[in-house]
Amino acid sequence: MPVKILSSTLVILTVLFLTACGYHLRGAIDLPSEMKTVYLEGASAPLVEQFKKALGSSTVQLVNSRAAAGTIILVSNEDTLKNASSLGASGRANQYNLVYRLNYEITDANNAQIVKSQPIEIRREYFNDQQLILGKDNEEIVIRNEMYQQAVRTMINQVRTGLKK
């Protein structure tokens, strides 16, 4: 019986400490009311997909035309690079660098600039174990999706900041 009381007390204390420090689970994105509809122009399919996922739990809609949007995010120079950063004795890559970069600009429906053209560059490295080739392809896909998610969060935070001014 004392073990159950001790474990319950520990769980309650952990929850209290986490809530006291401001920690909260990522849920719906809180966006300004001016951003009810968003149009994403010039973005790749994976970036659009991650944007849809990010907005999925919010009241914001990703629309298909510029005319229907209250906020327009113009993406340009989107590029993904993959370079070997180290080679093994057999000449195969042991480690890769992934670089994802783009420029974006945010305007309102009247083409008034909310955020000037901004670059985003995200870098990741991963180890390429030659014994687990199949798993590494999947790992690279997961890493790329995380890079797209980070780019989306950066853009959304910039919209929040730009609309508060």
C-alpha cells in the first residue's frame, strides 16, 4: 500500500512541477483573428502537407486561391540539399548533412507586407549505418518531415509577430 501512495504522490508532484514551469502539450495553434484564411504560394507539396497538418487543429483554413485568402505566404527559392559529410573505408557515406532552405514573405489580402522577405535554413545530420540500409531511408524521410515542420512553425510565429505590430 505505501508503494501506491508514494507513486501517486510522485505523479501528482511531477504534474504540478510541469504545469508550474509553463510546460504544455502542443495542441491547436493560436493564431490572430486576421489570419482566418491562408494561401501558400510557391511551396512544395511536402511543405503544403505539413502546413495542413499544423493548421488541422486550428480554425484557420488553407485556401486554394489568393483571392480567398486573408494572409498570403509567398515561398521562393525552396531547396533541399543532401551531402555526405564522412566516408567509410569502403567509400560509402557514413554520415549525411541535410539542408533545407527557402525564402518567404507574408502579405495580407491587399498586398500590404506583414513580414519582409525572410530566409529559413534548417540543417540536420544523420548517421548512415551500412548494415541497416532499409531503416535509413525511413529515417531520412522522418528527418525531412521534421525540417518541414520546423519551417512551418517559424513562418506561423512570424505571422503572429507581424500581425501583433
